[in-house]
Amino acid sequence: MIIYDAENQVVGRLSTVIAKGLLKGDNIVVVNAEKAVVAGNPEYTKERYSQKYKRGDTIKGPFFPRTPDRIFRRTARGMLPWDRTKGRDAYRRLKVFIGLPEEFKNKKLEKVDGADAIKLKSRKMTLGEISLFLGAKKRW
């Protein structure tokens, strides 16, 4: 099992590494999902995620999540071959948590080198801020 810490990591770059690992057959856990970063202009980011959330029918969908852990899972799902059994099996091996659960406190947490948001010169926004904008109840 591989445990990734998503704090100050760019969501898209981290998700690509996670998707590759899932397709290889690894079980992957992501912690601190609410601290993961989406790079870019915050106004544009809010508008884009708002459109994704409001798209579709309230009964038939497509449904877009509001909480940070589910937004992260949905991003990783977009990088998997979801229409095939291989992709759905890989998606089931991914666990995403808000915060750091007790069972992972003493474990070694990994970071992806190329996904550091500290090196970004552009503006950024965390998944926690995006989910609060979409109307999620704060539980982190």
C-alpha cells in the first residue's frame, strides 16, 4: 500500500501518478485531500467547478461531488479507463481521506516530486476552498 500526502500538491499532477500506480495494481491511499491545490486564477477555478457541479439533471445526472475527498477521487477517475473493467477495478483500489486518520499517523507518507505547489508562480486554490464554494459542510 502506498500512502500519499496531498498537502501542497497540485491535484492534476498528483492524480496522474496515482492513476498510473492504480493501473499497475497498487493499493493507494491519499490523505489531507482538502489541502491539495488547483493552480490558476481562483475566479476562473470557481466558475469551472461551479459549471461542473450544476451540469446535468438532478435526477439523471451527471453528478459532481462537493467534498474535497470526492472531488479528488473524481479527478483521478478521469485519468482512468472508466469504461473498462480494468479502470473500474483500479478505481476501487483508491482511498482518499480528509485529514490524517489515526491508522496512518505512524506510517511513511510520500510526496510526488513534480507536484509541489510551492514552486508555482501562479495563483492557486485548495480543494477545501473549492468545496466550501460549492456548498459543502465543513468537516475538516
